[in-house]
Amino acid sequence: MSENEFYAEFESEDTQKQQPLPEKLFGKKQNYTPVHKFRGYCGGYTALADDGTLVFVKRFDSCNKKYRDAIYLNEARFIPLLAKEGITPKLLDQGLYEPLIIQPFIEGQNLEDHISHNELPSSSKTREIAIPLFKTAQKMHDHHITHRDLKSANIIIPHTGNSPNYKKPYIIDFGFAKRTGELDHLSDLFGTLNYQAPEQMMGGTVDNRTDIYAGGIILHEILTGDVPFNISNRPQLYRAKRKGPIKLEIEDERIAQALSKATEPDPQKRHQSFNEFIEAMQKRKFWGWLAPKVGL
Ligand SMILES: Nc1ncnc2c1ncn2[C@@H]1O[C@H](COP(=O)(O)OP(=O)(O)O)[C@@H](O)[C@H]1O
Ligand SMILES: [Mg+2]
């Protein structure tokens, strides 16, 4: 199969088709009436549960049929594990007759929408958004789960009233996630091109440092309102990413350097964990300046 055929197949044949909302979705615990379908890869609905609560139902009706089961199983096995830690919303129910993932509907916005609806943040606001997010990603890695499709659209910033609660972001969409070291038939090539580290673009070994690269791209997006590299051609994009880390001309050097290190083409040269990434981003404390001067 050529590379183009591979991607043509992956870009689901029915992603673009407009389908009417199903009347009812049947869960194991109760039934759900869809209200609205999200634009997205796999098909998410807001729906009203029989008990009157608003839920998010992922139906996997838009994603490629060949990969549907694997994507569904990944969500079903990782969500309960990660929800315990508050990393992702709870798994409330599953489908009775078809693959369905039912989670509470989170009032808020995904980070991509949040960025496009707001002014560019100051560097302290950037830290306020990015640090809790990276802490959440670190917790995910502490559970030995590599996401492989980390991006702003897969992060929810909940709202309390009208105010975004940056302290408690959720990471969602574990369809392509894998346990560290696990070999699966969902190739490491999956994911969203702009956020992919070079090794992922080439089908090389993907590990947590691949998510760190994606974290760097998200940080770029928070800072500038957009992802870097306005290139849609895969080989050209790969070459641009291989050339070197992203250098952003911004006043806050700590953030610029942390971003640069996250996007090193060689995974060995990146931050080796989200904790290291956070540490590099944080403002240097007073003793941090003093220590070298007094020989500590
Ligand atoms: N529990 C939820 N509450 C509210 N909105 C959600 C929830 N889960 C997902 N979404 C929204 O639906 C979009 C698509 O969900 P996602 O799980 O990423 O599916 P896809 O595989 O289609 O990308 C997200 O970008 C987010 O805006
Ligand atoms: Mg998604």
C-alpha cells in the first residue's frame, strides 16, 4: 500500500457525510437522545440521558471502520483508569448494541476553540494555562500511557460560570493511546500531522517524548494563536521539523527555551518528562539566581 493510499484510507470515507441524528442511543444503564453532533474525527454527540443529565456520547460512527474497534477499546480501557485521577471525564456508561462511550458533558471549551476566541496571553497567563495542562499530561505518563494524539482539540478547559478553569484541564480522546512499550496494530503513524514529532511522522519508535513534542506545539499555539509550520505537504513538513527545534522570538526567554527544547528533532535532546518541561518553563526563583553567585 502506498503512503497516499494509507492516508486516504485513514481519512475515513464517511467523515464528511452529513448524517441525520440518530433518534436514540442505547446504553447499558440507560438511553440517550442526541441533541447535537460535533465536528471531529470519530463522531461525538451531546445527548440527553433518560435521567435528564446532559452527556457526551462518542459513537465512533465517523471514524474508519477498519480501526473503529481498536479505537473504541482504547477509550474503554484507558478512560476508567485516568478518570480516577481526574485526568479525563468519567466513563458513565457504554453502548449496549454498538460501541458507545458516555461521559459527563463538560461545560467549557476545547483548548483550540479557547485559543481562537481569546486574545494572545501574557507569559504569566501562558504559564497559568500550560503548567496545569502539562501536570495532567505528566500524571497520564505516570500511568504509563502515551497519548499519541495530544493537541489543543483534545484538551478541555472547563468553565465555572463564564470563567475558564485553567487549573483543571481534561485530556480526552484516547483512541490512539497506548501503554508504554505496547505493540499494537494502530500504527504509531496515527495522530495529527502538525503536532507529530519527526519520529512519529516516520513511523519510528514513539514514546512519552513524542507527547512532549506535541506539548511544545501546543505551547506554541497558546503563545501565538497558531501551530508552527504552515506546511501541508508531509515530506516538506517532516524536513522542516528535522531541521531543528522551534525558535520563537519572544521576550520571556524561559518559555522560549523550554519550547525550543520540547521540539528538538532528537527525542534524547528533549525534556525527558513533562515535569522537566514545567521546571524549564517556570520563572527562576530568587535563590535560583543567587545560588551560582554564592557557589551553591
Ligand atoms: N466530555 C465532554 N464534554 C464536552 N465536550 C466534549 C467532551 N468530550 C469531547 N468533547 C468535545 O468533542 C470534541 C471531539 O471529541 P473527541 O473525543 O476528541 O473525538 P474525536 O475523535 O472526534 O476527535 C472535542 O474536541 C471536544 O470539543
Ligand atoms: Mg479529538
